[in-house]
Amino acid sequence: MTMAKLTQVILGPVITERSSLLQERNKYTFEVRMDSNKGLIKQAIETLFEVKVVKINIVKNRGKARRFGSRLVHGSDKKKAIVTLNPGETISLFDGV
């Protein structure tokens, strides 16, 4: 897959209190496209950040239903990837956080 396509797989890092605690165990959290799979995410992370991925866990979050008057509106669905790296490797994107 081309480099332009790989950069579109990862939408951005997820920076929360829980993801900060996971970084201590060498796990990094990214928001990814809904149509991506583990193989594509692994290829994108290894190519973009030049690290070795050991394991990937996927989490799908459904959008919340909200009511505006008589209308029921659903938020957009999101997909996160929790990426485990080899011991000793880090992603410099998260170092300043």
C-alpha cells in the first residue's frame, strides 16, 4: 500500500488519562478509520513511526443517541487501536504529553 494511503489509516492519537497509563506498559492508543483492519494498522504504524508492533487490540465505540426535541440523532461511530510495541521502543509523538 502506498504511503499516502497508510497516512489516512491513522486519524490521530488518543490522549486520555487511561491512554497515558497504558503508555507506561508500552501501549499506544490511536483513532483509526472504521474500515481498517489489524494488518493495515500494523503496517501503517511500523512504516510511519519505524517501530516493531507486537500486538494490536481494536475497540469499536458506537455513537451515542441524543434527542433534539422530537428527533433522535446518533453520533458518529469511532474505532480505536491499542498498539503494543517491543520493549524499549517508543513513539516520539507521545513523549511531550
